[in-house]
Amino acid sequence: MNHKIRLVGLTLGDPFSRSSWSGINNSVFCRFKDRCEIVALLDLDLQGFNKYWSALKNFSIERRRWGNKLHQNPWAFKVRTEMAIRKLKEISSEFDLIYQEGAMFMPGEEPCVPFVSYHDSNVILSSRGGVFAQGAHYGGKKFNQTIAQEKRVYENAALIFSMSDWLKRSFVHDFNIPEGKIITVYAGTNLEITDFEKDYDGKTILFVGKNFERKGGETLLKAFRIVKREIKDAKLIIIGPELNMNDDGISVKGLITDKDELIKNFKEASVFVLPSFYEPFGIVFAEAFALKNPCIGSNICAMPEIIEEGKGGFLVKPGDYKYLATQIITLLKDEKLSRTMGSYGYEKVKKIFNWNIVVDKMLYHCSKIV
């Protein structure tokens, strides 16, 4: 469907880069391009002096904490917002709508046209995500400033697109945003949805995630040792992190950038497991579903919405490796159950976790406000 909307996009980084926001921007803007007129795309990422100054102002001896503070802090929000206002004024063509990624800037207090934003989390949820979460560095005065800045984004936005009802509830309860302006559209998979006949007899567990600690990698390793005692030919494939281990049955493949190779691993897996301690959304579960894998995740954040206990897989308490092992064994021993759950997830991807559906839903609601 083609919408008569002239759109300006605001992003952090190249919107068509597959590394920008885990490929989300590329998936969204490629579909915007087919469905409406994109007047301009403005990259508001800090560059040059601003980037170095932000790094200096927010220095931390802990590298991960420093990286988070560098990108998300009140000073960076102010600079990006000023940049957005200036660049929007420089656009010579007319436009009807501003679409922005997240809440790390805004197009001014009173932008010339309505603006909408798309989110996987917010500063308050992120700060509750424990030591591994993006917001683990928040605290004190800067934390309160960031909350106030994000609240201004949400209050000024004409519509807020949320990746989950978990996040939507936070907008309502933590930021007092009217429920009617928040629309859950979910997110899609960055892998092709293709039908094929899947085998579940390979006894192969798949983990895909670069941040091994936050995504429950250590929990899975403990669980796998129990699984291995029960199922001698069980295998664990780890994709993402660079780990040095030679445990029996474990294969660490590091970061895989070739999409065909990644699809091959998803196809050959019997079950996908990612018992995260914090997961803003979890597009990787949708990718696992697209290749008909039953999924096991944690019973927190948006994971229960994606998996649905007993339907697309199982949910476990973060860190509970013994129960995780039990549920993995259940699926590896019951191919019929694995097939049923994998098929459920596959159908869910076709109907919900699909970028065509997500973007069509966004544009349908945008067409009502321009």
C-alpha cells in the first residue's frame, strides 16, 4: 500500500546500515521507501569534536560503562536536538511527518509538523535491567535529567510506536503518557521467512548473541553440562562472542556476518536458547521462529510476549540453570513438541513479527495525523 506521506527520518548512524540499531533502521526505511516519499534522512550521531568531548566528559575506567555514557547522556541529548532543529530548517522541500529512532534527541519543543518515534526500551526500564543493561550506568542528577528529557520526547510526540506491551505499560505508568498515543507494533525479523521441512533430531542447541553475559550465556553453559549428562549426543552452538573453550559438545563460532551461514545454523538447530538477564525486545527470537525453532528465553521484559509459555517454547527465571536444563531436555527428547512449538513461532512471524506488517501498521496510524 502506498501512503501519501512525505517523511523525514531522524536516526543515529546510517539508516541503511545493517549495523545501525541491530539492522532495525535498515528494515524500516527500506519499507518506508516503498510505501511513502522520504524527503530526507538526517544522521544525528555525534561526530568529530562533539564525540570526543562527550567521551571526555563521561569518562569511565570500565569500557562498557564508558561506551554507554558516551552515547546516552544529557549533554549529548542537547547537542543532537540542536542538530536536529538546525538540519530540519535547512530542508527546502515540504514534508508532513518526522519519524525518529528512539528518544536520545527530539526535533524541538514545537516541531513544524507532527513527529512519531519508535522504541524498544526507555531509560527507566533500562536502569532496572541490572548490571548488564544499557542503563546500568545511570544514577543521581544525570539519571533524573535523562528521565525528564525522555519524558519531553514522549509528551511532544504525536504517536509513540512500541516494540512490546511491556514497554507500553512503562510509558503509561513510569512516564504518565496517555495510553491512546502508544501503539504496540512489535518488530520484524532480519532473516528471510522461507518454508522448509525442518528436522528436530539433531540434538542441537543454538545461542546467538554478542553480549554473552547479559544474554545469559553463563547460565546456558551450566545448563548444558546437565543436559550433556542426560543426552550424550547433545550439542551447543554459540554464535556471537569470541570465547576460548574446548568443552565436549560445545562449538564457538564467533561473530557470523554472512546471512546464509547464519540461516544454515538456525535451520540445523533443534532449539534456540537465550536466557537473558535483560532484553529490550529480542529480534533474535523472531529470527529463530522464522526458521521454525522452538525458543527458550527468560520470563522477563518482552520475552513472554514473543515466546508465550507453552506455545512457542518455554520461559525460565533468569539464572535458573537447573530449570533451564530441564526444559532443554524436554524439547530435545520430544521432537513432536519441538515441531509444534516451532510451527507456532513460524506462523507468529508471518502474522506479527514481520517488517512489512510492522511498517504498514506504523504508516496506517501516521496517515491519521498528517
